[in-house]
Amino acid sequence: MINPLEVPMYLEEALPEIGHDLLLNKKNNAYDIMNTLISFTFKHIKQRDFKIVKRCFKIVDKLYNKGNKVVKSAIENVFVYSFTKMFLS
């Protein structure tokens, strides 16, 4: 099981491009990390860099499948919710 403290390391290993964004985010809880990931994903959607967007979705899928309850909750309440909200706007 991946716990919230392991999420930033997992993201940096799987998606090195997000390293700078993670450095700017001084908080280390799962919800803040998911906010950083969703912002990163939205930025690349706007840039039409769908290769990175696809990688983001794959990483979130792996985190959801391997994460503990806190990680899963952060993905559901931040990542999934943000996409739902985006499509409703």
C-alpha cells in the first residue's frame, strides 16, 4: 500500500516533469499533492500535451489501485471531483 508520504516520491519517479511543481508545494499531505497533480494535468491539457496527460491518468490509476484509504480518498475528492467540475463549467 502506498501511503500519503510516499505519493510525492512516487510522482517524481513516474513523472519527473512534475518535480518543480512539487517543490513549490511545501505541504506534504495527499490532498495538497493531488491539487498539485490536477493543476499540472490541467496545464498540459491546455497546452494540448496529451502524452503527459495520459501519463498523469495512468499514474492516478496506479496510485488509486495501490494507495491506502487516505490516498484513495484524496484522488476521489480532489482529482476526480476537479474533472467533474471542469466538465460542468
